Amino acid sequence: MSSSLVVKCPSCKRAVSWTAEQQFKPFCSERCRLIDLGEWVMEEKRIAGESLLSEDDNDDNVFFQ
Ligand SMILES: [Zn+2]
């Protein structure tokens, strides 16, 4: 009975064995994990910047009432 599960690395789509030794799962390597993390952080920064702008607008409206 085989208990080894294989997943695809989200960055490079390579097959990755889902084992205890595979510390970067679901990624195949630290490099792929960092690539994916970097994209995530960039996306989050962009969203945070947009919400910061709309908060400034609300503050101005309250201030001038
Ligand atoms: Zn990979």
C-alpha cells in the first residue's frame, strides 16, 4: 500500500512528493516557494495602497464637515 502523494509545484508545475522530508511542499524547492511568496507580497502591497487612498478620502470628508 503506497501512501506517497504527489502534488504539482504551484510555481513550475513539477511533480513534488508530499513527504515529511519535502520541507518546501507544495513547492519543489525553496526557490519556487520564494517566487510565489514574492508575487503574493507584491499583490498585497498594491491592495493596501488602494485602500489607504480611499481611507484618506473619508478622513478629508469628516474633517471638513
Ligand atoms: Zn517548482
